[in-house]
Amino acid sequence: MMTCFNFESGGKRKSVNKEDVAFMFPSIVEEGEVFITLKTGKQFRAKHVEEFDFDSGYKLIAARTLNL
């Protein structure tokens, strides 16, 4: 199974593999924003974060909106 996060950052939609995420935490300043840092060090200030699970054939199994 593969899991990815889709979100808006800098006015663009982004998608990252969950395995590439080092950590994520909610903003203490802006309601609904999440800070995502990848293992490479790349950082995103994300809004509208969604988590998607896919099976080995890339068929969608589950989708969730994260409310951190």
C-alpha cells in the first residue's frame, strides 16, 4: 500500500509520498495550516491537507482530510 499527502502550498497543489515526510505539525499562528518537512529538508506551509491510501495497483482505498 502507498500513502500520499495532497495539499496547497504557495498557491499550488502539491503531492508527496508519506514515506518522504520527516515530520509535520500544525501552525500555532494560522488555523488550518500545517508545516510539512521532507527528509530532504524541503519545507512546505500547507493548507487543505488530504491523505490518500492506494493499493499496489494504485487503486484508491481511502481518503481523509487532516484536521491537525
